[in-house]
Amino acid sequence: MDSSIIITFAIPLFFGLILIEFFYGILTKQNNYRINDAITSMSLGLISRFVPILGLGFQYVVYKAVAEHYNLKLLNSEEIWVWVTAFVLYDLCYYWMHRIHHEIKVFWATHVVHHHGEEFNLATALRQTSTGFLWKWVFFLPIFIIGIPPHMYVTVAGLNLVYQFWVHTEHIGRLGFLEYIFVTPSNHRVHHAQNEDYLDANYGGVFIFWDRLFGTFIDERADLKPIYGTVKPLKSFNPFWANFEVFYQMIFDSYHTEKLSDKIKVWFSPPNWRPEDVSKNFPIEKNDLSSFEKYNPEIGLREKIFAGTQFTVINLMTIIMLFNVQNYVYSEIVSIVLLVVTSSITNSFILDGKRVGFQAELVKSIIVIASLQLGYFSSSMSFFVLCYAAFTLLVSTFILISKNKNIISPV
């Protein structure tokens, strides 16, 4: 569903609008961007694009089989009304997919990534999962069964996702009668809020009338400002941990609970449920909204500059690859993917204020330079990668040396 070329071509537009929103917030003194939160959101978005490129999952095989063998051919045409029907039907399937992902833990595990952000801005829209391919596809099988052509499905799916970008903002207020028909920034702010009065609501992708129809609509209140993030805070900017933290928690709880039924229930329970014995022996911290503080570790200016520069470089690297993917063999794509993912993780250590961040950068830089010598990167990308690795090597070495000097120097 997220393999449409529409998404790839929309990426530069997304980043342009993020910059506009950022400068608008600065000018109006309503800025809600933090470098750690924004870089994490955008890094997760970049990583999520690798899933279709690497061909992960088997949804395409299933879709093809269903389209060939179980196709009722009810809507197999190119007429305008079929396109409109496909668009609306996709959003209905999206509503139920989205709702189930909030109501059952094993599904929530693949969706929670999108809700970790404690700011609400256009960068948050890019905070996408890399594990959604595991079961999201199941909810869209009816589209193929009734005969919607695959190219039509891919197109409406891409348009649906692009629409959802603009509703992630605090700078647009209520939009009158449109609030009754479409998903808007106002009702989507409610969806991202962790306030008890706002939980589990507003699941539509484009149309909000599904929520009104199925009883999951909650209106934004003037007297209750949304507090963003998840009830159980992630407290990390690590994209790997963001994607797998709930999976880890389910495995942990399933292993430690004594009741066999609870070992199974852990996976199919509501997201906030835990076995009583595990909850007692291994309590989990949850946010107290009366004294809520955003996760925001203190880091120095040079750490912020380095993290921002590194993200810019791996972002450019990813965009270059996405727009020229046909020119790379699979092994070269894998090399770039591993570099971007690893760099996003080491960057997160720095944003989390961990000393191991620059140590990890140093080791990564040496491995990348060695990989270049072994020919793991394409010739068109090798010089770019070499310059990047040399930069991270020199900077991380300098920072580690300067920190060691500060430790041993007299006060």
C-alpha cells in the first residue's frame, strides 16, 4: 500500500513544507519543532521507504493470487466512478485497519511508532513504521476480491497517504463544515493525543464520517489541549527500538507470566493490558499528565549540529537512491540501506545524550571505509559515501578527544 511512486515523488514536497512550517512557527513565536524529535520522525520515514524497495513481506504475492483466482470482477474498469469507489473503499478498509491496530496489541506493535512523537507537526507525519508490512495488507484484500485493478489500488493508496500528511499540524484551526466530512488537523490532533478523554478515536485516513458512523469520533475541545505521545513513553530517539519495543514487551510478558492462557492473551489483548503477575513483578512507568514533561535530554550545540548534518547527508543519500533505484543492483541497495539505518541509530545515541554515540560513529566510519575498499557500494555513490565516512570519522575522533581532555583537565 505504501509502494506507490506517488510517495517517492512527494518526499521533496514533504520536506519543503516541513521547512515552511518550521520558519512559520519561528516567525509567529509558535515553534513546536525540536531537533531530536524532528530528526527521529524523519529518519523513521526514510527507513520505512526501504521496506517496499527491498521487497520485504509477501503481500504482493497474496494480492496477485487473490486478484487472479478470487476476483469477482465487479469493478474491473477504468471509468471515473470506479476510481472514486476505489478511493472511498480504500479509506473504509483503512479505517478498520487503523482501528484494529489501536485495539489489539500485536497490531499496535507495528503502528505505535507513529504515535511516539511528543510534538505534533508535519515531521510527525513522516514517523512511519517499518514493520507494518507484517499484517496491514490483510485489511485491503476485499479491494482485490471485488475486482479493483492493482494499479488503481496502488494509486488510491498513495493519494490517501499523501492526504494524511497535511493534517499533522497545530497551526490550522477548525475548518467549519469540513470537520464533518474529512479528517482535519483538529480531529487528527485528538487521534494523536494521550489525554484520557481523547484516547482511541478518529481513525479515518481521508474521511472522518467513518468515525461518526461507527461511534469512534471525539471532537477537539477548546478547554482540553492535546498532550501528544504514548501513555507508556518510549524515552528514546532510537528508530530500531521504536519499531520493536512493543514486540520486545510482548515477548517479555509472555515469557514471565505463569498462566498459559495469559501467554497467548498478551498478543491479542488491548495494548494497555498485561498479565497480573507480570504487572506486579515488573511494573511499567506510565505518564502522569498532571506533571507531564517531554523527553528532551540535554545535549550540546555541536552534538545538535553533528546530528542535523548527518541526517541531512543520509537524507540526500536516500533520495538519490530512491529516484535512481533502477540503476542499482540489489546488493548495492542493501549496502545503502544498512548505512542509513546504522547512521540513524548512531545519531539517536547522540540525540539521547549517550557518550557511546560518538564511539559508535567512530567504529561505523571505519567499517564504512573498509566496505568501500571491498566494493560494497556502487561507483556512482562511492565518492559521496567516502566523503561522508571521512567527515564522521574526523568529527567523532575530534569530539571524543576533546571530551577526554575535559575529563582529565584540572577544574
